[in-house]
Amino acid sequence: MKVSFPHMGCITGYKRLMEKLGHEVIMPDTPTQRTMDLGVKYSPEFICIPFKVMMGTYIECAEKGAEVIVSSGGNGPCRAGMYPDVHQKVLEELGYDTKVIVFDNMFVDFKAFYQKILMIKNNTPTHKLIGIAIFCYNLIKKMDRLEKQLKIRRAYELNQGDFTKAWKKIVKMFEACETNADLRRAYKKAIDMYDSIPVRHVEESDRIRVGIVGEIYVIMEPSVNKNTEEILNSLGVEVENVQYISDWVEHNVVPKWLPFPRSHRIFNLSDKISPINCGGHDKENMGWVIDFARRGFDGVVHLMPFACLPELVNLGKFPAVSEELNLPILSLSLDEQMGEAHVKTRLEAFTDLIRSKHYAKQRTRLDDVAETLESAAKKVGDKVGEVRDNLTTTPKTPKYQTK
Ligand code: SF4
């Protein structure tokens, strides 16, 4: 079959999985203005931006001959629940014979999940299928680890663009991997590539760290979030994104009663502030904000599609949460009108704010230490003075008494 998928961050894992299952892969292009225009033209007017961008991508893939589009997500109380049906209907009305298959949490409806596996497994024997699943999981896990490092180390590169260039080479390297041994070699080589890039030394106390939370599609796809992470890195800020494809897989495949992955515990961290999940990742995102505050992050960037219901719920709570946790939160509402210059200006202003707050906190800490030392020295001085006074004022005991 000719198979495609939405462009959502790093898509090497999807590509290798479909190739290993014997499908012909139609690679989706990085969303462009044309993708956006197509999506806007053929989507319901008030639908959220991930739907529109995906719609545009699906049309482009159908134009290139894709017979099947495989995607993830697709249920829940918000509009995500109607994505697959509406995407399918629009494609049909445009005359494309392309089927949309959406995978979601297998614990929600295991039978439907299994039927979809049967549709794409392409008669692959079960033992081979397990091997392919393990290979692809290893691949996305390793690539995600490298991408996480990229978003930290890139903040300190001496020559702007070195890490991004290295990352592009790393993606190509992983695309060529065939076995688990290849993956291990590629990972080692990738680390060596990172290590060879000149970086400036920054003291631990000078590191500025920002967490990224929000709707899964917009935080994973740089063309939609206008390269938020790269902009922050270029401003000398380390970035930690809460969504990666391997984390999503673990969150949806590992039973919730197990102590891992971490996202299960993070989900429960927000029980008091967000007792119910309104759809998407709103409850989990609130948990991540609390986690970032506990880990001493300097700020959080909240990326939400314009009119996204679950993230609007978070948006309403964030001012109070930010004050309570003493953690600046910048919310950016993204739609088809949003330009990179606007995002950049907002991020620059935010970075200035959190940087000055970071150093103000440090000064306060130093002042506290100085005050403590001063009062300790005073106490010691008082004690020494007391002892000396006692020594000089205590009358000498006479050796013998005379009448
Ligand atoms: S989470 Fe937000 S953006 Fe995603 S489908 Fe739901 S309402 Fe739309």
C-alpha cells in the first residue's frame, strides 16, 4: 500500500515502521503556506489549527497518491474525537480514495486498536511484527533522547546553526538503520557529533531553563509553533518539551498502575487543580507546570491552538497557578495568522523577564546567606564578649579568709 502520515516533529519512526511492514511510504512535506491554505479552505471555519494543518497535509499526500494515512489520537471530549471522521469525509468529497486510520490508547478500545493493526500489518507474521515493533521503539527512543539533548546543548553553541545541522545529519543516519546494532552505532556516532561542536561554558547557576507545554500537535511541530524551541535556544535558553513520540507510546501502552513512565505520575500531580481531564492534554500539562516549578525551572511557555477547548481551561487557571508557584508562564495562542516575528518578539520579552527574575532570585539567595552569616557572626561575637566580661568581672577567690 502507499502509506503516509501527518508531519508531526520527527517522523523517522513512522517512516521506518511503514517501510519495515513492506509499504511504500509517501513522505509528507513539512507544512508550508500552501498546506495551511489548503487546510483552511477545506476545513470547518471554527475548527482548531491542528485539524487544518493536518487536513492540508492529507490533501497533499492524497495528491501524491497515498492510499492510506496513519495517524494517532482521535478520541476524547474535545474536537479531537471527530478528527478522523471529518478528515475522511472531506477527502471523500474532494474525490480522493484515501483511507484515514487513527490509532489511540489501546486500553480505550482494544478490539478497534487490534483491527487497525490487522489493516496495516500487511500479512507480516506475528514474530516478525514484534521484532519490527521493538526496532521502531528503540529507534524513536534513541532519537527522542538525542532531540532532548539537542534542545539543551544548542543553547550554548558558539556558531549558531551547528547543532541544527548535526541533527539533520543524525536524522539521515537513523533513516538508514536496519538493525538494532545499527541503531546503537548511530546513537554513539550522534553523541560524538554533538561532543565535537564548540560550545561556551556556562556555570550551573547561570543556566536558564524553560519548559514547553500545550496541545500535542502544536508543541511537536516546529512549522506550526514557528520554531519556538529554536528561537529560545538562540536566546541562550535551555528547553524541555513535554511531548515526544516515544513518551506518547509509553503513556498509551504501559498500564497506568505501573510506576513508569513518569507521565502517569505527572498526570496525577494536578489532581487538586485539575480534577478532570477536559480533553487533549490539559490535565497532564498542568501536572508538568507543577513539576517544572518543583525542579526550579525559570519559566514555562504554553502553546495552544486558537480556541482549543482543553488549553483554554488551562489558560484560565494559569495566572493564579503562576502566582502560587512563583513561575512565569507565557501563553501563545497559535492560528493561521500567527507569524514567526510575533512569536520571536514575545519570546525575547519573556526571556528578558525570566533572566532578570533568575538573577534577582540568586541575589536574594546571596543576601539571605550574607544575612545569616552576619547574624551568626554577631551571635559568636556576643558570646565571646560575654565570656570575656565574665572573666574580667568574676572576683578572684581568696586563698584564705582573715578575720
Ligand atoms: S486538544 Fe485542542 S486543538 Fe486538539 S482537538 Fe482538542 S480542541 Fe482541538
